[in-house]
Amino acid sequence: MYSPDIKYEDFLRAERQKYPELDPEKLDRIKDLASANEKLPPINSDAHFDEHKAYEMLVNYYKVRKQLPHIFTPSDPTEEELNKMFDVMSHSILYTENEDKGIRYLYTQFKITNAKHFKFADQAKYYFLMVKCLLVEYGTFDGVVVVWNLVGLNYWHLRKIKIFYRNQIIRLLNLIQDNAPLRIKECHILNSGAVTLYAYAKVKYILNKEFRKKIHFHRPKSAEIFKFVHKDIMPMDFEGGCGLSHSEQSETTLELMKSLRDRYMPGDILSSDDKDQDENQDEDDDEEVLLIV
């Protein structure tokens, strides 16, 4: 873990001990490619240290962020907003003893299953802030395993997601599968049933073949997840898990998020024209000017 006050040179030196491919010359070449932009986010590990691919993913990532004002607001959620989101769903960075390099694990589960309390855009904001804090806290690592325990999901949740228009869903899924700021190794859907499979059928066509291979569905009471996630870190709420409860782990994650929000990577700064942009814009928006900060 890094101190918030660490100098960039010390950060880069520590990261290169994990990944020698992160040499300064490659970073300089990315900076040259992004010279028209004011700041450069961290290199994307899913680019496999290819600076041209990293730059392309960086540009696409920020372009999609700008097209999704529901989720990527001009600044990170306030602490009050985080607390309200926290009350509905549990999002956690699962603790692992490997603090230097390797796989990180993200876990999600409903706290309140009544769909009237569920707001998709709010939970997505929370989730992406958690990802941001994961990157700030741990730097580079081999990849992330995503675990969604969807016990309690019902058709009312899906109906509420429908207000998040089709074009925005397509953009969000394209961001996740092609331009995410980290390497997604696997996605595990626990307690998947008819509602889960119905929802997946609606979006499957958007996902490319390689990303679909990463998605694993686990039926209720299935222990297959332990082939991918060790019992010692899986929350005890899931049968067979020996880790801290998902509530405890989400509390620890929330404290990390509060301490790191708006630090290093502040939310996008949008012009007044951007803020007034219609939420129902056309999905073909290639002429839009990209602003990276």
C-alpha cells in the first residue's frame, strides 16, 4: 500500500520492481501521444505494456466517461452520498495477503433487496470510485477478479435499470470490456437464477467473445467459486466462506474510499455545455471533443 504523500519517482521505482516493463521511456512515449491533454492517467495494464494500445484505451475510456454523466459526474460522490449508497449494497475490496503483485478481488452483494431503494446509477458511481481507490492504493497488479453475489435480485431491479437507456448500457459495457483502467481476469455471478440469466441474455450480444469467456455463472449453493476465490477471503455470509462478513469488508472499503476520494485522480471537469448535454444523446457521437484531465 502507498502513502498519499509518496513522490512520483518513488512510486514508479516501486512499481517497476513489480513490472520491469514499466520503463520511463514507454511512459514518456505515452505522454507524447497524449500531449494535447493536460494530465495523463496511469498506464492501463490490460494494454500489456504496449504504449500505443494504452493511449488508445485511455482516450476511449475518458470519451465513454464523458458520454455517461449519470455515472461519471464532475466530482466524486460526497461522503453523505457514499453513506446512502453504502446502505443499499455492499461493495468490497477483499483482503488478500499478497500486497505487492498478483490478483485483487472485488465483491458485491445486496444489503437491502427491496428494489425501491435501488438506484443503478448511484451504485455504478460507488463501484467505479472503489475501482479508482483500488488503483490508487495498490498501484499496478496482474488483474482483478470480480464477484457479484446476486442473491435477492428480482425483476423489479431490472425494471429500474431500464430507465438507464439502451445507448448508455452499450457504452458502459463497452467501457468495461474494452477500455477499463485495469485488467479484468474473471467475472463470477453467484446465486444466478432465472432473473440473472434473463438479464444476461439481454446484453450478451454487446459483449465480445473474449469477454464472454471470462464470465462464470454459479447456481445457488454451488461451491464452484472456491476454485477461483480462496475460502479465506470469501465473506462468511456465503456458505463455505471463512473471511470477514461482507458488511465488515465493505465498511473497511468505504473508509478507504472516503480517505482517497478526490485525491490523485479527481472527477472529470466538464464545461457548461457538457453539463447541459441531453442524456438521450445519439450513440454515434464520434465528433465529440474529448477532454481528459
